[in-house]
Amino acid sequence: MKILVINCGSTTLKYQLIDSDTEAVYAKGLCERIGIADGDIKYDSSKTGEKKELKIDMPDHGVAFKAVIDILLDPEDGAVKSLEEIDAVGHRVVHGGEYFNSSVLIDDEVIEKIKACSDLAPLHNPANLLGIDACSKLMPGVPQCAVFDTAFHQTMPEKAYIYGIPFSYYEKYKIRKYGFHGTSHSYVSKKAAEILGKPIEDTKIIVCHLGGGASITAVDGGKSVDTSMGFTPLDGLIMGTRSGSIDPAVLQYIADKESLNVDELLTMLNKKSGVQGLSGLSSDFRDIDAGIAEGNARAKLAFDAFCYGAVKIIGSYIAAMNGVDMIAFTAGIGENDSKVRAAILKNFSYIGLEVDEEVNSATHGKEAMISTADSKVKSYVIPTNEELAIARDTARLVEK
Ligand code: ADP
């Protein structure tokens, strides 16, 4: 089956055309600056593999989707001769609230529920709905599937997702921990169980998805039992530009001192904090590592605070699961930054995790066991592939 995978962000649209039988990628690309001037689409030619770029204004996601269709159908660079070759579309949808604990085929009722969750993800869900709408118009009758970032975490027990605030806020507004990056945590934990060669029901895995946004999940018996992001993706670890968890009373204090309103405080926490805010240098770990090599003390502080935060969350999840078989690293930092992995893993020698320094420092962007052969607890780099996971779910639902 040929599955078109669509991932709409507030100003972006990423796509891949994947063969769900062979898992080959026929086409992929990224539309940027949707709704802003100077739009631009970067894509790979499906015929030559050549990197191409198209400058085109995209006032909304509908225009961007139409441009993607034109690229897919292009006689020189396209992947298909007719849209009829595309069997189904899989959409990444950020927030499924408490409605969805797995992927679903999209119908009017599903669209209404995704709308109902828009309050919970105001930047993302409306963009996802625009993608679904554009698709329905240009490819009527083609089945569409929604794959939610939150769905995998719906297995968390109540004691893990509830916040210690009046229960009425949960009842009235569904304020609770939801967790994100679920597609990635699910994909990597399944792969980890395969690697361990055990039924997933008998495994305890901690997945560290460390990218621009970062979250860690405790996966017990194949189910998410706790995760570090919360009601929003601002919670948990220090991230590229996000603060992660802080004492909420700090907000009032800063608001008073700097005369900031709630929106301005949230912008500060989302965009000006984290590794960027601490280092004053960059949100990108490549720059942080380079800064440390040049003796930049604040780059070192940002690195140390990020890794220390990860150590504490992993430690708490080992306690939560009463054990761990594997600590897996994925996403931009997790797959590529061996220094971050080494700094985190050195604190787990107490559970018998021994790092193979040589393999670790040579591992970038590929699957590898970075613990030693006789390490009691294993550690692996497992590259994530959210698009493939979306294509697999879509094919499964359409074939049913
Ligand atoms: P997202 O921003 O969508 O979460 P990624 O998972 O691709 O995206 O993560 C991007 C981040 O990964 C970058 O900001 C950077 O910090 C980190 N990164 C990417 N490549 C490297 C590398 N070679 N070495 C260190 N860090 C890297």
C-alpha cells in the first residue's frame, strides 16, 4: 500500500510517501513558512534523489498541500502518475485528549473530537485539522487515519497522570498529564523489546527521546506508565528553548519584577529558556558541545543541567517500574550526541549498567548497543521513525 504521511505544524507541513509493504520511502519533503511570507518547500526528487527547493508563497495549509500534490505528480521529480495510486493518508495529530488511546480512521465524529481537543493544543490541533481538510478536498474518498502523540500514554495509571491540585479541575477541564512524542516512544520501545528478544509484556524499558523537544517515558510491559511531559510539552526535562519543570511560584515573582503578563511568561518559558536561555549561546547541542570545547562555562552549565535532569527522571522511572532492562536513546540529541549519553549513563553503574565508551563515541544516527556485552542493564541507540510508525498504523487500519 502507498501511504502518504502528513505532519502539519503551525507553520510547516512535512510529508513522506511510504510503501507500507516494503517500507520504502518514495518521496519526502518539508514545506516551511506557511502563512508567513517567503514560503519554501525542500524535497527530494523521487526520480534522481536530488535535493530540490521551491520558493512559493503558501498562505494556508490547503495551498501547501496542493503544492505537495503537484510535486508528487510532477513528471520529472514526482513519485506517482495519478493520485489514485495513493491508497491512504496518515496524519500526525498532536492531541487526542482522553478520547483516543490508539490510532483511528478519520470520520466526522473523529474530526469533532480533534476539534474538542484544540483548546489543549492551540498551536497544533488546528494545523492538523487544516491538513485533514485539505486532504479531504483534494483526495476525496481516500481513507485518512489520525495517529496521536498522546495516545500511547493513555495507559498511564491515574496516580501517574493526576496533578496534586483540586480534583474539580480534572473533572471540569481535564487538567492532567497527557504526555507527548507517543508515536516515537511506542516505536522505539517495540524495537527495544525485539532487540531484547523477549515478549514485550516481560520488558521494562526507558525511552529517552532527546531532541529540540525532549521527553522520557517508562514503558512497562509495552505500556507507557509514566512520561516526563505533562499537560503540555513544556513539562519535564530542560529542552532546547523550553524550561521544563520549574516551581510555579517563580512565575509570579518574575511577573512582578519584570511586569510580564501570562502570555509573555509562557513565551519566555517556551522560547527563551532551556539550553538556549541557560547558555546564552544556542539551543542546539552541536553548538553547546563546541562551546564547552572552547571553555564556555555557561555552555557547560546548560549541558550539565540537561543531563542531570535526565538522570533524575530515569532514576525515578527505574524506581517506578521496580527495575529496568534497557535505557534507549533516540531523536536528534539521543541518536547523535555521545557526550550527552555518556554523561547520563555514568550515573547508572549502580544498577550494573556499563557503557562501552568506544562504541558509544562512534555511534551517530544508527542503531547500536552502547553498553558492554555483559552489562546487566542494556543501553541502545535506536533511531526513531515516526513517519514509518504512522504509515504502519494507517495500513493496519485501512486493511482491517
Ligand atoms: P526536533 O527539534 O523536532 O525535536 P530532532 O529530534 O531532530 O528535532 O532534534 C534536533 C536537535 O538534535 C538539535 O537541536 C540538536 O540539539 C540535536 N542534534 C542534532 N544533530 C546533532 C549532533 N550531530 N550532535 C549533537 N546534537 C545534535
